[in-house]
Amino acid sequence: MKKKFQILFLFLFVGLSLCMAKKVSVVYPRVEMQENPLGIDLKNPHFSWQLASDVKDVKQMGYEIQLAADLRDLKRGDNLIWESGLVQSDKMQIEYEGLPMQSCEEYYWRVRVQTNHGMSSWSAIQRFSTGMLHAEDWHAKWIGENAMSNSGESQTELHTRLAARYLRKDFQASSHIDRATLYISGLGYYQAFLNGKSVSEDLLTPSITFYSETVYYNTYDVTDLLQEGDNALGVILGNGRYFWVRGSGMEGFGLPRLLAQLEIEYIDGSKKIIASDETWKVTSKGPIVANNEFDGEEYDMKKELPGWNLSGYDDSTWKNVDIMSVPCKRLLAQPSPSVAIMERIHPSSVTRLASGKVLIDMGQNMVGRLKASFKGKAGQKVVMRFAEIINPDSTLYVANLRSAKATDIFTPSVDGYFSWAPVFVYHGFRYVEIDGVEGNPDIKDFVGEVMYDRMQQTGHFETSDFIINQIFKNAYWGIRGNYHNMPTDCPQRDERHGWLGDRATGCWGESFVFDNALLYRKWLQDIEESQREDGVISAVSPRFWTIYAGDVTWPSVYILAAEMLYRHYGDATAIVKHYDSMKRWVEYIYKNSMKDGLVVRDEWGDWCMPPEAPELIHSQDPMRKTDGAILGSTTFYGLLYKMIDFARISGHSEDIDNYKTHAEALKKAYNKRFFNYETAQYGNNSVTGNLLSLRYGLVPDGYEKRVFSNVVEKTEKDCKGHVSTGVVGIQHLMRGLTEHGREDLAYKIVTNTDYPSWGYMIEKGATTIWELWNGDTAAPDMNSANHVMLLGDLLIWYYENLAGIKNSKESVGFRHIEMKPCFPDGLEYVNASYQSVSGKIVSNWTRTEGRFSWNVTIPANCSATLYIPLSLHPEKPEMAKAHSIQCEGDNWIIELGSGNYCFKSDM
């Protein structure tokens, strides 16, 4: 029988398909991680691929890659820039080892693999292009309008105000165009047009950075938009975060500016460059009269500039551009996808209120913008105000937005019917109040355009329990709503920052749901750029709020996210790239945050421990609070052992002994200071203190069960089986309980519907995750309805412990999977899948009416260890393709290669 299989491969983690047989089945169809990427500026990029097969136990034995600068050469196998030859290896992620690549060139490549079932055919040919690999490749200059020329524009007041800049350039192009590529960066944001057509569906580009350090540029293939003869390049510049979002208290950098370089290549090999320079024209008198991320966008129709981005437009009243200063130390190709419209939803209701205003309920707290179609009158402003919550009288609740106005305004110049959406802002909202529209608006007139960084959803999760499912849905909406070039804390108020502590463990759980590797790789660069010379890093990155607290728990994400990228995605580049910076941070902690062998500096505590009174934001009960030295010392102890692994991975084995010495000394000092050998309690016996000590391996041998008993007793008695930690402890709560045999208590916590619980939020109507457990009663200055920090390790628990999809301890990229689900009483089924970097993993189990079944999919070139409780499968499983089956303790332990498997039994 002829074996059939195919290969899905990635370039820079790109999903493509390759088959050795006639049948093609795409198992990774929606990858958003640089498919056929344009303008990369990595000199040694990584190639990667997946194997997929309809036969069991497929193993890769070797690979062969070919790369050429000409498509015909690659097809013939001639003039290759890289020909790896057949390399004996099971690796599916390979660093480029060919001849040096050239700037602004296209390349073509293909791969085939040798497996234990034979040699595959070549993959379909794919392409990519390089960007500006050298500074001298840039001919463009930074240009703009170096003045505020509109009445009312201000940078000094709290609510800053600046109109968008419009820039344009007419130029000529000859016939026989081969390729045209636009390299562009516009700060804060830009929207670019060639001959009146947008060059991309990307929004809010380029990605946010701390601009004085690094600025990103984007690359677009605009060949199809170019025409022989007259052409025009037009760009609108929005303020983004480059111009001050707030007049004080938040970093700003200056007035908007543009860098653009259009390279036209002709069939005869000649080239023409259109670069931003003194010959361009600019005006700030266009229809976008104000745009501010926190306050909204204002559009005045009477100021429209018909045809401004087409050739032949009369720009004689426009100014000659100013040459602007270079804004950054480094100009780099954007390493992660831009924000885009990822989904569109219609409202659940549209109501004309007694006040005459229109209230829109989207039915879901979402992040993005409203595209509105409406009837308006000349000169009558259509005012759209956004909020997450409404008051009992149907007015908007906006107190939790703090100073953010969250208001878009459209002013018609004539009576008529209009359709409009802002360009340079986004909002976090469920409700929209609209004033100034005529007639009877309908649901079909409004579209909520959901915006976040372009990426694939990788995880599916469903169970028999409504609360568990709704929490997952709320988490899904909250996570993606807070992906805006960085993982933000919230999307609606005057903050929207990359708080480090929110994602220390959250990034791991999120990676089961979204293909977020490129986002987090980019964010790690932001974190390093926040680092001071002495090694301390800002608690917010990019550091629009610069907070050098010198603590450990918040900055721990710097190391934990890099570990996540390595373990879940097989990507060691972040560890290698940032190792020296991480080491400097560790040394800073040694010197500045430790005393008597312990980490004593702690800024935030066990943040958001459920308070004892509903109106409180933070608990005032000292017995609920965990000593900051316990939080910092336990976390740092765990990080030191991760740095030992990082030292090995990055080739710095000389540092290992130093980390070990400090870790051993810390453990000794920690137990001497905080551990009570009589009661087996740490500090004041808080759940967080005991749990962190246990999970990080600080508990003296023989005391583990007693320490865990304190965790359980405190949770069950003092907290009545509810959440008993703040955001530091909750990163370990669900897994800690389950690992020590109390999955029943973890299940109770997740299915509770009274305060404090995720179910309580749902009972109160939440469609995302709140910032506070009592977000419905606490003071409004910190009760965002769309945060994700309270998720802790819940999503990890969903996939690893309920579904049994867990990367084994020594595995990278899910090459070996530990499938050991727990089966809590009351849960009848779990259906879960995860599109890992190595392929799609499926775990669907059902336990009902005396029957047990479990369907499992293991990707090709991967293996798994399965654990089936004897209570669910009394008879030995019959598996012809199993590597081994043995009974140990209360479980059948089965070693399997790739393939689809089904287990069934009568209990």
C-alpha cells in the first residue's frame, strides 16, 4: 500500500503545504506568522515546517532545502544561493546557512524531507523578500510639517489635540514594470495610497515602540497599483503614540513624520526610486481635524480634499514639507504583523432613547472601531461615545475610562446618508451612544470591526460545563482585544500599556489560544529597550510610563515569555538575543534588591487579592496579604534555575555555577526566615506564600504534603473554596492544586458563580474578564471590564490538565506530548485542539453513562505519553501501533507515535 503524507512548512514560522502523494489535506490553513513575508531584514532567518500524514508513526529522518534568487533557477536546481543537501536530522526549524542575501531582493525556496516512510516530493515553491539590510540602502528623508498650524492644536493640555497631516508626491513611471515595492514608516500611524488606492489592509501601522530607541518600517508590494505614466503617492499621518497622547504624565516624542521609499524595477533591470524628500507637499487642513488614541477621532466633511491622492491634483496651496529630525537609534523591518480587522459583528440591539440619542448594544465587549451608516444634516455633528457598561437609566457608564473621552465625531457638510469609520483610533466598548443622526437607525447600519494584531487562532476548547466554556469565550475576547503591538493591560481607558506583571504566566495560556509568538518576540525587544544601564527594567514596556521599581515579580515575564517561546514554539532566538540583558537584570537584583540573601524589594504585592469588602480595590486584611519578600524570593529562585537553562541554550555555561550558588543560598536563607517547621507554614500562612514555595521547590524534603494541606485548608475554610490569591499566586493556583491531587477543588474554584470567581463576572453579565473580582462594586478608577491578568494559569490548566495537551518537561515545540488529563466529577466531556508549531494536537474525551472514550491526534514527527486511569479503562488497551503499554500505579501508560487513536471502555 502506498503511504501518503504531506508536509506543511513555515518560513519564519510560516504555514505552507507540501505533499509526497496526490492527495493534499491542509492541516494548518490559517497561519498568520509571516506567510510569504516581505521586507525581512534578518540576515540568517529561520525556515521551519510541519509534517502531516494519514499513516501512523511518521518520523523525519532528514531534510533538504533549496533557495534561489530566480524562480526558474530554483525549478531547474541551478544557480542556487543555498542548497543544504540531505541533512540527517529530525529538526523542523532550521537557520539559514546560504550565501549572504542582498537588500530588497526576492527569493524562492522549497523543501523536502526523508522519513521512515520514504522521501517526500518537493514542496510548492514559496517566496519572500528582503528589506533594507544596510543603512545606506535608504535614500529617503524624514519629512512632515514641523509646526502646529491649526487653531486649537495643543500639546500642553491634558487632552492634546493635533490634526492629521496629508502628504503627497506626483511622479512618472515608464512601461514594462517588473516589480514595485514600497518601504514606509509614518509616525505615529500612517495610511498610504498609491493612485488613490490603499496599499494595504493593515491598520495603525507601524507597530508601537519606544520611538527614540527603535522605529519599524513596513514593506508592501504595490506592483498592481502602479501604472505607466502619471502616478501619485499619498500618505495620511496620524498621531498614534508618537505625538503626546496626554500633555503630561506619559511619554511623547514630537510631531508626526514620514519616511517612504518606492522602488520601481523594470524588466530591463533598471530601477527608479521615489523617496520622501524636499519635493513633497504637505497640509494639515484636511478632514481629520483631530485624532487621539484615548479621546477619539474627529472628521469634518467640509474639509475633504477630493482627489488629493491622485495624480494631477492641484496642491499649490499646500506647503513644501519640512525635513524632520531622525527619530530613532534603529530603523528596522517590523518583525510582527500589524493590527487589522479580524472580525466584523453587528449589534444585538439599536434603540432610540427618550433623549433622542441612539444606544447601540454590540452584545459583546469588544475592541476596535464602529463603522456607522447614518442619515445626517449639514453642520450637525454626529457624536459617538463609547463605553463598556451602561447605567440603569441607559446612559453610558464612563467613570472607569478616567480621562479618556472615547468619542468620535463626524460632521456632514451636506444633508444626506453617510458611511464612516475612524482611521487612527480604536476603542474598548460594548455600548455606543450616538447623538445627531436622523431617522430610525437599524442593526444593519452598524458594524463592529474587531481589531487586533493579525494572527491565527490556534486553540479550540469546549466542555460539558457552561461556566467553563463562557470563561474561555470571555478570555478569548479579552486576550485578542488587548493585542495591540504589545500585550496591553486594557483597551478602553487612558492607559493601554504593556504592564509586565499581567503576562508573566498569562503568555503561556494565551499561546494555546492564539499564535502569539511574533507579538511576544517583539515585546521582549521593547522590554530590553526599557532597560537602564544598571540593569533594571521598567514595569511598563514600551515605557510610556517609565517605572523602575526594582522588583522581581513583574519583570519575571522577561524570562518567562522567552521560555514560553522556546518551549511552546521551539524558538530559542529570544533567549540567545536577550541573554546578556537578562543577565544584567539578574545582577541588578543581586546588588540592589536583596538583603540577607532574600529579595526584599517588592512594589506591587500579590496584586488584586480578593478584598473582604465589595467597595475595596485592595484587601486591607493583613492575613490576606503575602509578604513581599516571599513573593520576590520565591519568584527569583525559580528564575535563577531558568537562567541556568538559558545559559546552556545560549552558550554561556560559564554562568551556571553562579546561578546555582545564588539559588542555593537563597533557599537556605528563605527557609530560615519564613518557614515554620512545626506548622509547615510560610510567613502568615497565605495560600500564595505556601503555594509558591511548594511549586518552586523551596519546601524542605518531607514537608511537601503538610505545606499543601495548609494551602487546601486555607482555601476551603477561610476562602470557602474560592479564589484565595492575588495575581502572583493565581499564576500557580489551578495547576498547584491539581498536581497535588485536588483537581476537585480546582474544578470547584473554576465553576463557582458567587464572589469571588470568574463565574461571578459571568453572572453579572461580563463578556470579557474584569480587572477586579468585584468590578461591579469597586471604585471606578480601577475597574476595567476588559483585563486578562486575573486568568492566572487558568488557560494552561484548561489545556494541560483538563484536556491533557501538555508539552513534556524536556520537549520543545510539542515534539513529545504528555497527555494526562484529570477527570473531575461533574465534567462529562472535554473537546480540545491546539495547532502547535509541530502540528495539530487533538484530545476529545467523554465520560458518561458508564462509558469512557478518548480520541487523540498526535502530529507527524511527534510522540506522546498517554495516561489512562484504570478506573476509566479497566482492561489493557489494545494498540497495534503503540510503542509500549504498561500499568503503573493507577494508570495505564501508553507510548505512541504520530497518528489518530481512539480508546473506548466500559467503566
